[in-house]
Amino acid sequence: MDGLAPDDPGWIGNYRLLRRLGEGGMGRVYLARSDRGRTVAVKVVQEQLARRPDFRRRFAQEVKAAQRVGGEWTAPVLDADTEAATPWVATGYVAGPSLAEVVDKQYGPLPPHSVRALGIGLVRALQAIHGAGLVHRDLKPSNVLVTIDGPRVIDFGIARALDPALQSTDGLTMTGAVVGSPGFMSPEQVRGERVTYASDVFCLGAVLAYTASGRLPFGTGEGGIHSLLFRIASEEPDLTGVPAPWDGLIAECLVKDPAQRPSLDTLLARIEAMEDTGGAWLPGEVLAELGRHAVQLLNSEDPQSHALAAQAHAQAQAHAQAPVQAPAQSPVQGFGPPVSYHPSSPPWQQSPAPGGPHAGSPPPGVLHAGSPPPGSLPPPSPHYFSPRPPARPARALGTGLAVLLGFYTLPLLLRGAVLTWTYLVLDGQDGGADPSVIQDYQLLQFATEMTDLLELLVSLGLAIAWPIWFQRMRNNADAFAPVRLRFAPGMAAGAWFIPVVNLFMPKQMANDIWTATAGRARGAGRWLMHTWWWCWLLFFGTYVNSSFASWYESDSVSGAMSDILDTQASVVAGIVSAVVAVFFVKKLTGMQQARIEEARASGTS
């Protein structure tokens, strides 16, 4: 930890800065303390990134999603202001060095029992992150903090906000732009391909190899960043120094094909099955360093806090007694709401008064213009973002829709029976004759029209119930995996009624809904969703083809019979589509209901 620089603010939001923890590609990180005394880490976004609307929007989305990540193996997101001129996010501070410091500077490669404990903690952290619908994208030793109780993962998901800042207008990653940390990136990241949960498994393997051997499995960037990225994408890892059985497990994590990497559940079971020698999970030297780190944290207390509070009270008293209200001291630009223009020199160019706060920092109690009068409570801190509404049960809605789909097959079956009888009657007539010459022509025409009318009535009910159910599924999926769905919520219902769009967009939404509900990108009965969609497209195509003419409008018996065959194809496709849709509705509704009940049982709903 380093002291604050002259250009560092003294306060960010309701957090008083104590030290500078570091600086990275996104911005600076500070050690800070809240107005209630909690120690936190505050990450402040770089000014050039904050000026990008696409980055700001993505950053806000990722912060919202990251706030949903729970568990004992991550640093929780506590607060944020994504609308400030300089956005920031506050997370719980983890009192411990990074894994990179432990391996590079303090101890070297950790023993197998420490690697085992580290692996269990990292897998469980990734399970919590993936369970919130996030991909970490930047799992590396510097993002793993070491504590007495185990590892803690930080910066999960936030790295995704950098993607738009490194993309060109056509959505492709710009030449030379890299999202991730060389040496701990997956081949998908190197090639600019779609990044999934399996990418984090690859990064996990690289971190474990580094921890067990002190070496990066694909070497360092001494030969150039491009050669390192080439080795990651094309060559096998060098696991020299990694003891058995870790070498085999890590090699499986580092395979190039994401589909061939083990799942987190499989990894957890295999790591837990390894021998546990007991005792502290860290070597004695590392534990001693953790103690020194804790002492350093205690020394970060501001010895002038009482003087600051007294000064703030005196300033508030003078402010209340002044005949003309003077503007409050300006916060550092980018932190807090705007204030009136003050003709004096900027605060960071002024020397702090002896015993006063850091240059450019408003004292506690006068952070914002319009402070309350002395003796009154300050206004509550603004809530800059709120989590998505919780998932709502849809069992009754899904059951009603399934019943309505079952009813829809009845007019189709009746129409099929009427058309079959009509076809048999027409088959005995001359092909060039008028269809009206057949026996019971009026009766067959009336029966056909009545089945069409009955189908239309049930279709209207489906046109109302289906978008409502699909909208509920989409909203629930957004609660399971916030901001991971690609289309606006309103399109879940609206896309079904837009010509041409309804031939592809609902399927893309269904893919996102299924993935968010199942918690993984493959399996979970996904074949049923694909089958339902192809059946719907088949029915849509045959229905449109048969809707141009009815058999009784044809000029000849042969033409009427051809129209009947087209309509019968639509009937068969409609019945199959409705039956498959029933199974699809029940499956997806049941999956979401199980997620909701599981959340209620765990107390997270």
C-alpha cells in the first residue's frame, strides 16, 4: 500500500480514502473507510473510460450483476455510483496479499496441501460467480487474495465492461486489443471468440499451475506478447515442476477445446478427493506475513479523524451563522454532485491546513452542497442501483398455457377429419369438374369453415397467453442471470408480432432464457427447445402456404384436392408443434420453479 498522492481525492462518496492499493487498466484502487467504520476497497474508473457511453453503460450492468454474487470465497460488492462523472465501485476489503505476491515475493510455489485448499476455494468462488450469470474473464494471481481462512476472488465480471472500449464500430475486437491478462488468458480470449464459463476453467488451470510450480504454463512475455498469445492458442502447456496428480488435472483444464474441459462440479469432486494432510492451509512464513499485513492495516487509521470531525462541526456552525450562505467546498471534480462555481483556485492547487483533510477533500458532513442544518440527521446515501426484481413463480401460468395448447389440437383434429372425408368424396369425381358437384358440398363447406373459426378463437387465446408466459420466463431469467440477456424485456412479447423478426429473435431469447435458467450453456434438455423451435417454423411455413386458398374456392376437383393436401400438412405440423410446445412449456416452467424454490429454501429469494 502507498500513501495518497496530491492528485488523489480525500473522499469518494461516503468513503474516506486512507491509502492507494494499486492501479490497473480500468483505474485506481484505494483503501477506504465508510462513514460507519467499515474498511473497503474503492475502485475508481479512469477518466478516459468514463467518457465512453458504451463503457459506462456496460460498467453499470456489470456492477449490478456482480452485486448478486454471494459466498465466502469472493469480495462482495457493497456500493457504487455508476452515474458520477468518475464512476466508482466499493467492495469489501480483504486483509491479505495477492497470490502473485505470495508466490513471487514471499514464499515461492506452495506445497500440495496449500494448492488443494486454494483449488477448492477458487472452484467454489467460480461456482458463485457463474451462478450469478457472470464470467470472470480475468482470473489471475493478482485477482486472488490470500487470507488465513482461504482465498478470495475479486474483480469478477467487471473486466467485461472493458470490452466495448476495445471494440471497433463493427463489434470486433480492435487489432492489438486484449481483454484479459497475458499468461492467464484462454485460447478463446486470444482468438477473440465468444467467452463462456469454460474460459474461467482454463484460467483456473493456469493459476493452479503457477501456484504449484511458480512458473506460467505457457511461459512469460519476454519473447513478445504475440509469441505468448500464440503459445496459448496453439501449443501445449509446459507443466514442468507441477507435482502429480495436479499435473493431470491441470492439463485437462488447459485443453484448447472449451467443450473438453471439466466442469466445476467435476473439478471440485476430484480436488476434494485428493489427500488432505490437515493443519493450516498456508506455510508458516505466509501466515507470518498475513499478520504483518494486518498490522499495516491497523496503522492505516487516520490519527486526525477526531480533529477532522471537530473541524467539520466548526465549519457547519460557521456556515449556519453566516449572514450570506457561501457555497460549500467543492469536491474533487468527478466525485459527488455538481456545485456552484467558485472563483478561487481549484482545491487540489491549495495547500491543506495543518491537521486538515487531504487536499481537495471536503470534510465529513459537508460532502455535498445543501448540507442539513446542525443538529439534524444527514440525508441517507443515495441508492445508485437496485437489483433486478426477484423471480416470480409461473407454474399456474405455464399450466394454463399447456392446457390451452392441448385445446388447440382439437380444432386441428376436427379439421383434419373433415378434410380427410372431403378428400375421399372428391377422389371419386372427374378432376376437371367443379367441386360443388359432390354430395353434401354445402355441409362439408360449413364444417370446414366452423373448424377454421374454432381454431381462430383458440389461436386468439394463445396469442394472448403465450407472450405473457414468455415475458414471465424472460423476466425470471433476468433475475437468475442479471444483464446477460441480449434483448430488451419488451421484445420478449413484442418480437412475436413483428413479421420476419418472429422467425429468429424469439429463438435467440429462448436460448438466453434457457441458459440463464439452467446455469450453463449446454445440456439441461436443450434439445427440447431446439425441437420446439423447428416444429414452430415448420408449422408457420405450412400454415402460410395453406392459407392462400380453401378447397371449396377452387375451380376444379383436382385443385381442391391439392389445397386439401396443403392444409392437411399444416394440420399435422400444427398438432406436432402444439404437443412439443406443451413439453417445452412444462420443462422450462419446471426448471424456473425449481430455481425459485431452491432460492427460497436457501433464504436468497
